[in-house]
Amino acid sequence: MICAVTDNKLSIEKSDPGRRGLHAKNPLRAKANVPANLRRKAAPRLPELSEFDVVRHFTRLSRLNFSVDTHFYPLGSCTMKYNPRFNEEAAALEGFSGLHPLAHDVCAQGTLELIHDLSARLVELCGLDAITLQPAAGAHSEFTGLLLAKAYFENKGEARTEIVVPDSAHGTNPATASMMGFTTVNIASKPDGRLDVAELKKHIGPKTAVLMLTVPNTLGIFESNIEEICRVVHEAGALVYMDGANLNALIGMVKPGDLGIDMMHLNFHKTFSTPHGGGGPGAGAIVCRAHLAPFLPVPTVKKEGGKFASDFGDGKSIGKVKAFFGNTGVLVKAYAYMLAHSADELGDIARYSIINANYIRALLKDLYPSYSSEYCMHECVLTPGKDMLDKGLKTLDVAKGLIDRGFHAPTIYFPLIVHEAIMIEPTETESKETLDEFAAAMKDVHDSGVADPQSLKDAPVTLPVKRLDEVQAARQPNLRW
Ligand SMILES: *Cc1c(COP(=O)(O)O)cnc(C)c1O
């Protein structure tokens, strides 16, 4: 539960001139080292506080947050799973963390070998031929993937201008397409979120460059027609891009390359346990077939005569999408995670995430009906039951009620094709006990909401910030509380 708030002043309001922390005599900080013309004319307006005040201030703020280390965090599609501390230890090893980005290949053999081996393992897991680890996240990987497609078609002398995206796609897919200057062609999914092959056939043709397809789709359901879909797209001369952000549902069980796709992206902060956002920079990857490999960003790493070396390709590359080899610290974490699993255990990641999602779905089925009647993969999409909707209760009320019960809210109102969607991704790292506690909280939200709807409309009541006027919060944010 969130700690009680006894103090809501800003650090600048607590400032008391003259207060400060202990100061080691650091010659680098001495004024004399800064040329006079570069020195400030007036002291900066910073809060003057004792060190203890600062520590308390920030520790208190940090405890107002929900995080994977403190709370169950069932944010669908985001895969908020445990980040093993072992990953951090590996990335902090002096040989990796202390390496200068401009070090010559001969001085960076360990890091180059790691990139080479991680690349080979990911290519094998995906059943494809080549990879870049340069992108900094999933969306950046999508951008890189479409750059590859553009270069591929330019090289063939074909002008293709359209990207086909189902209406169930993650928002980054159409956003990437439009950033690249392509026209997005939206196609309606079937009610189960699967791509409608008849619709696809109507919208695909000589202008189509790429179909972007999320697998499993955003309803947590496998695209069972994927082989036929790939055939249809290839017959039109276009490429299939698989949004593989949620490879955690397939890893070790299916090689996406075997399904017929041309390229896919990976999100290391989802499938490979590296921290999201606040944990530092991210990493993604594009894994592709041989026909796209010449266009990959450079450098990649090659092995020659037992040594590892930067490979700058043969001039067809799209160039760089990130400096050097990307965020290599994150790659070390993902590599540590891969090595900590045997080939069989990698399959367990997918198996356990699927079991956990279906367990939640089964526990809640009488109160929060599942959108799809099928078993789900790593996540399930539910909605409030008729008894709640009849009392005017909405998904937003469920989310706010969960916060009062010590749980981060699931993803809500996504996918857009589901009215009042609640998208829950428990991940494979949660125990049965945690899932039971979460289901009990969902039941309590239901029961107290149906008995007294206003109590749920008022939630959250345990946080410093109560129910916000969301429109005003977006238009005129009040950043003080
Ligand atoms: C998370 C996600 C993305 C975007 O990935 P980022 O790393 O957040 O940029 C794209 N598609 C799907 C399906 C996702 O779940």
C-alpha cells in the first residue's frame, strides 16, 4: 500500500539558505578550473537543503510510485516482468561498462563477441537470417524495419507507397508508417482480432510495400492464418513485417521465420527482461531474411580468423539508426538473461506466461467476461460484466479501484476494437499467490462497485491525487499537488 503523505512541499519550498550536504574537497569542482568567462554571474536558484532532507525528499517521492519491484503490474502488451539483478551485475562488469565507444576492435573483443553470439542466438530463435541490434526500442525497430523495406524496393526499382495495418495494431505501427511518409491502409479485423484474409486481399496490390502484423495479436490471440496471409502478401510482391514485441508468448515454441514472415522486431524490455524506461536506455532489434540483410544498419559484427570485427557491409546499408552498436549495456543484460536459460527453459517463458494469463481469465470469467471465447496466449482482454455496466460502472472505475487495493491498473481501453477493454498481462514471473491476490482484488472491486457504485466512482481515495478530470489534466495540467 502507498505510504501516507505527511509532506507535500516542493524541495524549493523547503529551502533554507545556508543548508548543505557534506562536501568532499574535490579539486575538479574548484572554481579556479572554470575559465572566468564561463562562470555564472549569479548563483543558480537551487533549493538549499541538508543532505538528509534531500534523501528523505526523493525517497518519499519514489515510494509514491508503483513499480515492478513493489507491485504486481499487469500492464497488457507492456510485459512488466521481473528484471533479474544478475543482469545488472553482468552489465556493470568493468570490461563492458568501462569500454570506450571509440575503442578499436582489438580492444573490444569481449563486447564484440557478445554482440556476435547474442545476434546468432536471436537469429536462430526467430528462424531468420540476419539482425541489427542498433535500435533503441520497439518503435525505433519498426522505423528501422520500414527503412529496410524502402531500401529493398528502391533497389528493385519499385515505387510502393502503402503500408497495410489492421485496426487492432499497436499505435506505433501506423505512426511509424506515417513518419516514413507511407500511406497507411487500415483494415478491419474480425471480431476475434484476427486479420480478415478476404479484407486483406481487397486492400493489397502493386502499391503495397509492407503488411505490419502483430503476433500474437493485441487480443492475445495467435494469427492462425498467418501462413496464408504471408502467401497473399508475397504474391502481391510485398513484405510481411511481424510486430514481435510479444515474442515472450512464442519464444522457444515457434520460430516466426517458419511462419513465412520477412522481418520482425524484438523488444528487449519485454521478452528479454531488461528494464523499461526509468531503468535506463532501451534496446530493440530487427531480425530479417537474407534478401533484406544487405540493407541492415552498420556496423554489424563478423568473425574472421578467430577474431571479431566491425562489419560495414557492401555499401547498400541504410546507414546508422543509433551510434556505434546501439545501447550495448542493455544487450549485455539481455544476453545474461538468455544464458541463464537452457533452450527448454526459454520455451517455459512462453508456456508460463500463457498459463498465467489463462489462469487469470478463468478466475475472473464470471465477473469480467473474456472478450474472446478462445484460450488466450500471454494476455487476456476482459470487460466489466453486465451487472457493472448496468450500474454505470466503467473500465476506468475498475482501474482506479485496483489502485486503492494496491495494484497497478492493467492496460485499459486498448485494443480499440474492444468496447471497455481491460487488457491483463500477468507475465511468467508472477506466482500463483500473487495472481490469486489480484483476482481477489478484482472481485472486491466488482462486489463493492455493484453494492455502492459511487464508492468506485470516487476511487482512488488512498493516493495524494484523487480522481482527476482527465480532460483538464491533459489540457491544463496542474503540476503541483
Ligand atoms: C510495446 C509494443 C510496441 C512498441 O515498443 P516500444 O519498445 O515501447 O517502442 C510495438 N508493438 C507492440 C505490439 C507492443 O506491445
